[in-house]
Amino acid sequence: MSEIPYKIYLSENEIPSAWYNVRADMKNKPAPLLNPGTGEPLKAEDLYPIFCEELSKQEMNNDDQWIDIPGEVLDFYKMYRPSPLVRAYCLEKALGTPAHIYYKFEGNNTSGSHKLNSAIAQAYYAKKQGLKGVTTETGAGQWGTALSMATAYFGLDCQVYMVKVSYEQKPFRREVMRTYGATVTPSPSMTTNVGRKINEEFPGTDGSLGCAISEAVEAATSQEGYRYVLGSVLNQVLLHQSVIGLETKAALDKIGVKADMIIGCAGGGSNLGGLISPFVGEMLRGENQYEIIAVEPASCPSFTRGSFVYDFCDTGRVCPLAKMYTLGSNFMPAPNHAGGLRYHGMSTILSQLYDDGYMKATSVKQTDVFAAAEQFARVEGILPAPESSHAIKVAIDEALKCKETGEAKNIVFGLTGTGYFDLVAYQKFNDGVMDDYIPTDDDIAKSLAQCPKL
Ligand SMILES: *Cc1c(COP(=O)(O)O)cnc(C)c1O
């Protein structure tokens, strides 16, 4: 068909040996985390009661461009990486577009998503510090699954607070986590102070990531030998996910292709941040230009309708304040089916890059996303996660624009995972009973009004 193969594989020894820290190349650094009590910027030591020490240091590290990937983490990466970069020949043909579409597929591991890239790093540093276990939240369940795999590998205890609606809708995810040895509690629960308080304030709530984070943090800080780990949003997570972008760049370099446009879905920003890091690095250093598009759900539009302000990272307001695009920490997104994109805020790194004009953002409706997911599944074979399908939708739209203009753009998007646990959502779509809830301006204004005044 062409000299470019369907799958552009790297060899095992081409897995990067260091993560790339895009903050080192940013002139405007992401704003520091603030102590919610005093409003003072936090130092790495201030995070030690919550996070592992090494991860706290990575969180604050705005200077080192490269951070070595520990050998034990690399060994684990080798079980499922390098992940393929796929040329979407069949999709291009179906669309009749002159564009060249590539996707980086991160769903080829049991957790079914990119989240394992950071889970294994975080579990490694927890083990190295001699901890007994870790606590976390999970929304759709991908992060909890990835973390359970990672903690099983290193022999750590794992306690997962799972957003209630997902806990009930996705019993199979829950069983995967338990199979890997994790304890799974629906959130908000009655097992923590903050959970009891949220249940009192919002009786019958479906829960949210923000609530589950508060519970997991409380569980970590109230048990000896435990720390909290988070699967997205944080600088350290974007750092670990840079492995996605580094491999993508290496594979494109191998076939002599320069991306014109890079598209990713954005929940907390970790897959997109990781995918674009090396490319944005080139933009920041003035070496190259790329068009970068973040795609978010219309039901939870942090970039496109939120404000760039300091806000709480969690509903219970126990976490530090972060300056980010946010909808307000009390924002309760409608129960749309892309559970991994329901967070109220956004990575501070991506927020700063977006504010500085290095990337664009767009929001898409759920039914359009599932239509794109099915179109993709039927020609490319992979059953995509609803989250990933946000990127598919915009990649298809952009490829169709190329059809009109006749441009043969190189479009790269992140295919973050598979949708085998999302079949209730597919069922709703197939039955024609999926809705497209979009928050009103008033809903958003109300929740933004509760951001802290500094
Ligand atoms: C968690 C998740 C996302 C969104 O999280 P980011 O931190 O924004 O990357 C996207 N896709 C899948 C499959 C996920 O599991």
C-alpha cells in the first residue's frame, strides 16, 4: 500500500530511559501549589505527609529536563511497551481524506489504558520508601485497575475509593481490582469523616472524583505507612506519561514524518500532557510548530468554559490549592459515560500552556463521541474507551476538513484505551437512549463562585 507500515513499532531498547520534564523548558512555569490554610506556596517537604518523598520532589521539579526512569520501572514497561503507533489507513480510506492519521495506542495492557505508565512509577517509589501501601480514588476504574496491577507487582497494599456511580455501573472493573488484591470502597463512603460529611450535604449523591480524592487522602494520612497516589492532574503524572510522547516522536522520526496536528482527550490532562510534552518542548525552545488540540466533554468543559484560578483539587477541600482551568471543586458533572473525563480541574502545566497559547481546546457532545467511536471500531478494529473517543471524534472532524481543503496533514492522536468495561454506555448509544447533558452558564457560575478568594 505504501512504504509506511500499519504499525510503527520501536524495539524494546528504544523505550526511553528518562522521562522528559516539559516544565524545564517553560518560561512561564506552572503556578505553585498553595497551602489551603495559609495561602503560602508549598515546598516538597510539605507534601511528604501525603505523597512519597521522591514523588513530592518530582512534583516540585521545574528545572531538570530529564529524569531517569528507574531500572525496575523500565523492566515493567518492557512487559507492555513500546506501544504501537498505528497509521489509520482504514479510517483514512473510509473518510476519503488526504490527511494521514496516526494514533498512539495505549490500551494494550490489562488495565486497558495509559494509566499504568504512572501507576508503576508511583508504586515503585512507594516501595522504595518502605511504605506498607497506598490509597487512591478511581473514577471509571482504569486508574484503580492500573494501580492494583502495579501494587501487586511490588507487594504493596492498595485501597481504592471508587466513585459510587462507577462502582455500581462497572462491577467488572471492581473485580479486576480485587483480583489484583486491592480493597475497593464506593465513594462517598461512611468510612471517612469527609465521606460522611459529603453524604450528609448531598444525600444520595453519585459521588465524584473530587469526593473520592478527599476520602483517599484522609485514609492515607490517618494510617501509618500509607501515602496517597493520584492517577492524573499532577505534574509527576504528566512527567511519567511523557513516555507516550517520547515513543511517538521516536516512531515518527523513524519514518521521517513530522506531525502537523496532535490531538488528545483531556480529563486531568495526563495522557495529553504526556503525548505532547516532547513536541511542546520543541515549540517552547522555538524549534518547531505544532497545532495541539485538547478535547473535553461538553458535560465537563474545564478548558472551554472554566476559569484559570486557584481552586481546591478535591470536593472535601483537604488538598493543596492549584492554579488551573477549573469548573469549581463543587462541580458535579452529569453522569456522562466518559468517567475518566469528569474531573472539575485540569493539570496546572496544561493550564499554563493553554493560557500561553501553545494549545487549543474544544468540547464535544457525548452522542457525537460514540458515533465516532463506532465508526472507528468498525474500520480500525479496536473497541475504543469513551474517553479516547473524544480524540477520535476531533481527529475525524479535522481529517474531514482536510478533505475539503485538499491538505494532506499529518494528524496524530492519542488512543488512550479500550472500552470493554464501557458496554453499558455503548448499549445506551445503540438503543438510542443516550443523552447529551450540557451544564448551563448558571450551573458553572454557581460552582465557580465557590473557588477560594485569595
Ligand atoms: C483516565 C483516562 C483518561 C483521562 O485522563 P487524563 O489524565 O486526562 O489522561 C483518558 N482515557 C482513558 C482511557 C483513561 O483511562
